[in-house]
Amino acid sequence: MEIVLVFAISGIIAGSITMTLFQVVNGSGRTNNHMTAVRQVQNAGYWVSHDAQLAQSIEIDDNPLGGGFPLVLSWTGWDDVEHEVTYSLEDMVGGPKQLKQSYSIGSELTETIVAQFINPDSEKTKCEFTDGMLVFTVTATVGYGSQEQSETRVYEIVPRPGL
């Protein structure tokens, strides 16, 4: 009888430890995915905001399915050199997109991925230019199933005066 009682108590303890470890691992994965989504949204917002504040010209694709992409920002620098930055959404493996920055200074072109895991739905990630303000909404979604985490931010950017 005592051995049965010991096995029962050991089973309860082992089950509790297993459940606790599962919760820690599962919670850690969700937390990591959320922090990745937050960082990607912050990167996208930082670069688009930075370039839009310098812009003397803003061109947004008016196709409603495209969400305003590509977004083209251009300006002339203090040294009379033309700058043009184009932001576009490009495919990643598995469905999400990455935000690519193509930066042209004079005749030099540099391409950089500024954010990944961007949700391509035009209601979740979009650019609109109204009343002299660029409104950039961006959503990053990381993970799948119970591990999926999303972050959305809306950036309201006022470009250079006179635009």
C-alpha cells in the first residue's frame, strides 16, 4: 500500500514539474516572438520616419491593394546632391514580407532590408499621405499557431515644411 502511495505522489510531482517546464518554454517562445515583432516594427518606423522628415517629395502608389507601396521619398541635400529612397515590400519564405529600402545618392544605389516579418495585408501595413502628414501603419507578425505574436504601430510623420 505504501509503495502505491509513493508512486501516486511521485506521479503528481513529476506531472507538475512537466507542466511547469512546458509553460516556461512555451511562454518564453511567445515572449521572444513578441519582442522580435516589436523590434521589427520599431526598425521600420525609425527608417521611414527618418527619411520622410527629410523628404521634399513623397510619392505613394495609389493602388488600394498595395497599401501605398512602393513609397518614394526624395530630397536635395545641402551639397546639391539628389537623394531618393524607395520602400517596398518583398516576399520572405512562408508568407510575411520584408521592408526593403533602396537608397540612391546621386548615381550610387544601396539596398537594405530594414524590417522582416511584415504583415502584407494592406489594412495592417500601409502608407497614406493626407493633410501634409505621412501616416505609416506597420504590423509585424512572428511565429505560428500558439506561438504567433503581432505588433502594430502607427507613425504620423510631418515632412519638411513646404511639401
